[in-house]
Amino acid sequence: MPAARFLVSGRVQGVCFRAGAREQALGLGVAGCAKNLPDGRVEVVASGTAEALDALGRWLRQGPPHATVTAVDRTALPDQPLRGFHIA
């Protein structure tokens, strides 16, 4: 399955961003994980169809209601057989 790493900047910690990303990912059939980074960003590593990754990327650009996303950097990763979606 195609995979990608998303680095999300802005007010994205302490606003249920990772939980929202997990909910969206599971609904799209995307596996992976989301974690807070020490610099205030959220990292999402995801594996799924190209269409599902694009849809997740669109959601990450907006995030949950209390988030303010200023940037999303997406990097393609080698195919990864991830299972489930975890919050770290």
C-alpha cells in the first residue's frame, strides 16, 4: 500500500488533533499512527490507497474545530504494510 508522512504545523496540540486524525483515518481505511512532536507539530504516518491518503491529507489541512493548521508537509514513503491506527 502507498504510504506518506504528514507534518502538520500550527495550533495542533491539545486540541484533539491526533484523535480526530485517527477517526478520519479509520473511516477512510487508512492505517498508521499520529504523534505529537517536541516542536509543537503533529506527525502522521499513514498507509492506504492513494485516494484515501489524499482525503486524509485534505482533512489534516483543516483538522478538528479547535485546531488552526498553518502548514501540512507531505512526504511519500515506501509502501508499508501498517495495521490499525495508533496514537503515540
